[in-house]
Amino acid sequence: MWYPPELGELIFTRPARFSDDERNHLANLPNVGIGPYLQWLTERADPRADVLQRELAWRAGPSGPRSEALRDAIATLDPAWWAVVTHERMLNCGRAAQQPPRVRFRVECDRKWSELDPTGEPGRRDCSTCNRSVYWCPTVEAVAERAVQGACVAVPAALVIEGADQGPSCMIGHPDYLAMWSKRIFGVRARIRRRLTRNG
């Protein structure tokens, strides 16, 4: 299985820090996202679950900076673990607005969701670099909907592999997951499906 470098480092170079169950959940993040792991932490009354839930709510919400209480809670956590479970990717960057959709979707922004300007609308923030709105998309379906509209999107990093998945159980080499996801959204089959849906 392919792992993002920071995840591989966390679960393979620091194995003693996690139980076998937790290590399995961490290893599965690229495939299933944060949901099952968060539920597992919650069921065990792990205090990290509360902080993670508050962080996810903050990202999807309309408010500005994190509250002082949330910042203090984050400061008590293992920075390497926090970086892995909250990592995000900004796709479909407005700097590539003149590119074909399949190319633009793969252009990543170097900014973070927390650096964008709040708008008062849940799940939408403004980027002062490209002067466009960026939408927080927690699901594959939400990403596809916004990307087809030409909007910039912020997604949990683990969602990229889920979005790229088209069924093969084994891929050899170094898969380009963004290219695969882009094809899934903007390829010929996707365009035909959207056309059929519009025509009822």
C-alpha cells in the first residue's frame, strides 16, 4: 500500500506509540478517510477525539481564527500525529484558471485552509492570492460538484485516494492519484453522465 511520507514515518518509525488497532486505523486513513478512526477514538473516550471533532467543525464553520481553548488543546497533542490526521490539500487552484479543467484540477495551492480569509459562510473562505473563494469539501461528491463549477476546493488529504479509486485492487509503480481523480471528474464518461443527468 502507498502511504503519504508523513503517515509512513508516523506509523513505521514510531510504532511503540500506538496500539496495533490504532496503527491499523492510521494506516487506513488514505483509503477510508478520518471518519472510522475518529469513531474509534470516540468509542474509547480518547481526549484526542474531542479536539479533532472541534477542529473539523471549525474548518467547516463560518468563524474566524480558532478559539483560544482549541489552540490550547491542539498544543497538548503530538505535532506529528496532528499533522497527519488534519492534513489537507487545496486543489483546482485559481492560479490555473486558464488551463483545461483536467489540468487545473491537479494544480495545488501552497496555502492552508487556516490561512484563508473567513467569509461568514460555512465551508467557504476567500483566497487573497488568486482572489477566489475556496470551498471545504469533505466528500468525493462535494469535490466533483465544486470542481465542475470551476471552484477552488480544500479537501482532507486522505480523500484524494478515495477520489481516484476506480476499482483496481492493485496498482503498480507510483500512482498519480490527482491525475486519476481528475480523469474521474472530467473524463469522457463523466461528461456523458452529466449530460444524461441534465437531459433527464
